[in-house]
Amino acid sequence: GRRTQLLKGLPATSTVEENAAPGVSVYAFNVTVSPLSSVAILPTIVNSNPLTEAFDIVPKGDLEYRVVTTGNPVLDYETMPKRFDLQIFVEDTTGRTDLNILTVQVIDKNEHPVFRGNIAIQTVTIYVLEGTPPERIYQVDATDPENAQLRYSLLPAPVPFLVSERGAIFSTKEFDYEKDPHCYFLNITVTDAGGLNSTKTVNINIININDERPYFTTKQRIYRIPEEQSLGSIIANITAKDPDDEDSPSRLFYSIQSSNRYFSINPLTGVLQVTGRIDRDALPLSRHPNISLIVQVEDSPNSGHTSETEITIIIDDINDNPPECNPSTFRKEAKENTAAGTFLLELRNYCRDIDVDPSNNQFNFTGLSGFGSNNFALESTVSGRLVMTVSIDLENPANLGVEVYSLTVRVQDIACPDYSSKYPFYTSFEIFYIIYIYIRIKPVNEFFPVFSDLSYEFNVPEITKVGSSIGRVIARDDDWPPSVITYSIVAGGGTKDYTNIFWISPTKGDVKILAGLDYETTQKHILIVQASDQEKIATASVTVNVLEVNDEEPICSPNFYSSQIPVSLAVGTNINGFRIECQDRDSDPRSFRYFINEGNTNNHFTFSPSAGSNTSRLILASRFDYESGLDTNWIYKLHVYITDDNLLSARDKTTHLIKTGTVTLSIRVIPNPTTVTTTTPGFTVVTKRENLYSDSAWYVPFVISLSSLLLLGLLGYLGFLLATCVRTRCPRAGRAHSTPLINAPEKKKPKKEVIVTMTKLNTVFDGEARDPVTGKMYEFNTHSGARRWKKNNEPLQSVPATQVTASATHSSGQGTDRADAPGKEVPSEKRKELTAEKNAAAKPLAEQLATPGQEGLRLQKQK
């Protein structure tokens, strides 16, 4: 709504030539603003149709501007739009704006013709074989941007070529390489109707045709050379010529056609060189020293004209091989005290010279040297016989420590050698062959091993750890070198339990123990130790005295005991006649001390005597007091320690070993028993467990666990059925307003039924205790709690109901366990009232199971 005429001279139409350079002015215009304002946004091309970046606006002066070309892209009349509409926008500082259109038309311009194809980017080279008849050899391709008709021309004119109106270049003659020029340069010009033209160069090369056979110019055909020529040595320079190349360097190719491993020829120069070792002394040259080569020359590497010639090379022998010995190192043995003059070795049998010429393969043996060479000599330089000159005794102080003598003998050519080809860094007289001879003087075992002592004695405490070293025996051997002595125990050192208690190190003689020593069993061991040098032996006796140490702990019987005592037991009473008996294999019976280490709460228990005897009794030291709350435990787990230090002084106890035995006692305190009667008859189910044990019955724990689960499920189901039966058939307990039971008619007493189930358990009985009711001894398992009478042939006995620890069941089906819950005793007054309400005389519900400490399952049924 605030648009104002700010662009002066717009809208307008302008023109520009194609291919205009960057910065060419297309159109000029002005910007008109009020005196109080200025240009805020410079004139800008905000859009074009079609879209292009070929134009831009640049300032010309104060409020004067030009539209110019950018060169990006260059305007092309033939390929781009011919017209562009440029939208120019301007704004002053007061906010006024103007937007106008400048139309730019592109004008066509005549352009030079343009070559296409390879000729447009490079100089084209054309190859023409000599003898080729006239024909078209190339097609020039050009175009005009304005699609005008083009004309082709060729310069220079006096050449055997022409160009057609369509740009085809033709040859006009058959060329001869030897007579005509080898190369032509043609300038091809293309011109349009306006006279504009473009020129390119075409290079035409005439190719020679190979039509002549080359020939050798070297006349020599036989060459004589010594063997062992250095690799790369030149033997001959073979030359040849080709008539086709008389005026230019030869382009011939040389090769050796025959089988050959010693020589090669340079394919371009014809130089014959040594490429393999030429050894006259090895096959096949040792039999046929002449080498024949077929040399071929070719004027083209593929299917050209060839010629061949034969060259013979004779190989001469030289003294290039020193004598060699196989083996070059000899090892001989001679016993000590071998007589002087003894023959050891003849070197001639192991050495040879491989030179073919007899004058070059003669050699001799000289220069015997080395450590101990004065003890040996060479009888002849030709045969090389080595003999001993003196007798050698290893025990002789002059030879002590010497077992091996290192000798060297030099083997050298008699003729003047020529080793320059094989050993270029040495002169001929410096080359010779060295033989190494090692003569070992074999010791003779002349002396027996000798122990440092005839007998050895070691004192060893009986608690020494297994594997400990208790001593060492040493033997020596006067032979040189000293023989390796091996130690072994040949007798003694065993008991009825262990075949070998001792072991000796075969190399060091250290004696070690393999099993524990026991003074109480054996106090002394006598061993026979042998030292051997593989041929001779010596023996010595070893006495091992076992020193006594207090390493045995007291063993007491029984080591576990369980018992029950009444709460009212008198102080000073020997608990159930329990007595502990102890033994110690290495201590006096008076050395025992007894004390209760754990579980003796309020010190109710003690042992008498507490020390100085191997037997002691368990005594009640103080009364139980549960009523005041001083005592709360009904079961006492006593850990009894028995030490063997009673006879030791306080100072000796800090240095001597003290052993301790242990005994575990379980004491259950029984409250004073009470009697509870009932009028409900019933029957008792008694479960009896007979305990068997078998080490191989691995399946027993699984069977026991599964049977226990099934039995618990069955008992639970029977309990559920019993509870249901009691609710439906048994009357409720008598109340104050109910009819007394005394008026009910007397019923017939039900007959007791006893059901006994047998469960066999594999059990180990590791403890014993006395039944507080019957006073009989029984055995039990400390883990499972299984029990049995100590005498299996005694029958099960019933006990009065008033003496058992389990309570009877009254008419409501509820009961109280007296032994396990003494704090829930029924008052005696209430028991009297319940007794008075019942007409039937109270009878025991079931006979007590003869196994103490274990209640049978009792099910009561009302009839």
C-alpha cells in the first residue's frame, strides 16, 4: 500500500549479445528518493523468469545503477532461453518500496566452427604402412553453432593427400618407406558461410615394412675360457645387420636356441655373458668340456626374418678346489692308560681333491696343533696317520681335569692353487682345508665310592612333618672325573603299616620321611643306604631315633552321652551313674584335667575328680531354680574338655605340647510329673523303628526321605478324618447347666486296639543314654534322633501313664505335653473337678512304648 515510483527508467526492455564477457553493461537506471530519505535496500534482482544468475546490479554513481552480465553462466543463444524477465526491488529509509521488471533479450552472434572428436582435443596421428594403395585414411568431424554449411581445405597443397567436402582425408599414392618422407603434417581448415574458420593439424607417419633377412657380421665361432668365470663375464660380442635398417640403428633381437644353463645373450646388443657357474670338475663338464650354442638373430620379436649360427666354447680346468674331507670333524675315544704308539686315525681315507686334471688334485697333511697336541703325532704327511705318543692317566695331577683334546690338521694342495674366482678376497697360498679332531680320553672306573662316615645317626621328633629332611649322607669317588653317585635305601625303614617310611634323594643323599613317625609304635629305625657309581657300590647304616613328643590327645568313652534328670535331683548326685573313662597313649593317667568349656549355664554340673585320674563322674553341683526365673534352659549341651597337662608346671605348659580331647553331653531336665485321667476310651497306634545299616546302601537316604513324606501325608489325612469323627460323634465338654455324666447309663468299655507299623532305617548309633523312667540304657543317632535299646533281646515294656512325659487326652480331645511345656500344667484342683464329673474310672489310654524319649502316635476314638 506504500509502493512509490522509485525506479526511474523501469520497466524497460534491453538486449545483450550471446557469449558476453562478465561485467558487460546490459541496462542503466536511476533511483529517485525524497530529500529527507536515502536508499535503505540497494536495487536487487529478487527474481527472474526463467530463473538465472547470469545478471547482477552494480552501482554506477550516486543513485545510478547498471545491470551487467556475471558470466555464470555464459549466455548462449543456441542452448539457453532468448529472453529473461528480471524483477528489480528497492526500498528507501522511510519504508517506501518499488518493484519493476527489466526484460533482457539475448541476440544471436556468428561463432567459429567447432571440431568434434579426438581432433578437437589433440593432434591426431595417422599411421600408414608402406605399399598401401590410395584410400581414405581419416574422417574429420566439425560443426557450426549456427548450423551453417561448412567448407574443408588442406595445407600445404603439394602433398599426396586431399580432403573431401565432407571432411574425409584420402591418400593419393602408394608410399615407399625407403624413398618417400617418413612423416607428413597436414593443416585441416573448416570455414562457415560468414568466413569464420578453425584449423587443426593431422600428423601422418609412414610405417616401414620388414622384407629383408638379417645376417651375422661376427666371424669367430670357437672360444676358449677357464672354468669358474665370474657371473656376468663377457665371452663374446655377437653382431648382425638388417638391410631394412641401413640408415638407422639396428632393431635386431638376439637369442640362444639350444639348451643352455651357463650363458645368456643380451637380446638387443648380442653380448654373450656367463650367467651360471661353470664347474669343470662336475658333470657333465667333467666328461664333455665343450659347450655348443645356437645363436639366432631376428629383425622382429614376432614372426620376423631370422638367421642362425653355431658357437663352440671350450672349458679349461684350473686348480680351483682345495682338498676336502668328509667328515671334516672327527671324534675318537681312547681309554686312559692306553699304550704309546697306538694308532687312532688315517686321514687319507676321508679326504679328496675333485679337480679333474691330475696335476691339480695332489695334497698333503701338515700342521698338527691344538691343545694336547704334544701327546699325538702324524706318522706321514701323505697318509695322515695319527698315533698316540704317550700314555694318559686322568688321575695324574698333570692331566687332572683334561678329558678332551682338540687337535687341528691342515690339508693343502701340492700344486699352486688358483682360488681367485671362488675366494676373491684371499691370495692363493692362504687357502687350505682344516680338519678338526677331538680325542676324548675315556675314564676307567678304578675306585669304589666311599661314605664320609661308616654309620649315621639322626634324632627326629615324632611330630616331624611328612616330607621333611632329617639328615644327609655323603659319599665320594676318587676317579677322575668324579663319577655320578646315586643313593638308595636297600634295607630297613618299613613297618607293618608302611613299606617305606623314608626316602633318600638319589643325587644329593638327603633323607626325608614319607609317613608320620610314631614313638609309641617304633622308637628306632635302622636303614642300609647304598652309594653306587653305576659299576661299584658301597653301603652305610643310618639309625633314626624317634624322639617322643606329646602328640596323642586323650580319648574318652563315651564321647557322646544323653540323659534326662528330674528337676528335683539332689546336689552332689552322680547323674544317672555317668562315668567317663579316658586313655592317652603318651601321657600318664594322672595327667588328665576335666572342665566343662561350654553349655554349663549357672554351673549346675561339675566333674569329680576334676584332675589327676583317668576316670571321672558327672556330679550335679547346684540345684535348679526355674520358679524364680534364674534357670530357663531345660536342655543343657555340655562341651567337656579333657587335657593332659595336669602334671606340668606353669613354666612347662608354655613350652610343652598339650593335647585336648572332647566329650559332648546332653542333659534334659524333667519337671515333676503330674497325673491326668480321662474317661474317653480309645486306641493307640505305636510306630516302631528297627534300625539297620549297610555301607553299600546308597539309596537308603532317598527311600527314607520319600517314605517320610508319604507317611507324613498319611498321618495328616488320618488326623483330618479323626478330627471330623470327633466333632460329629463326641459330645461337648460338660458345662454348669448340662446334665451330669453320672446320670448317663454305663457303657461297655471299648477294647483297646494297638497298631504297630515297622519302618526299617539304615542308621549308625553313635551315642548312648539312660532312660530316667526305666533306668535302662539305649543307643541313639545324633543326627536323625533314631533310638533303640542297648540290649536288643529285651521285650518292650509298658509303663504307667502317670510316669510318661506325654499327657492323656480328656473328653474334648485336647492334651498337654508335660515334658515339653511344663509351664502349662493343669492345676490340681481343676483336675479333681473333672474327675468327679465322670462316672467311668480313669484308665490309661495306651501303654507306653518301650523306646524311651520317643512318643508313639496316639489316636483316640470315642464309642
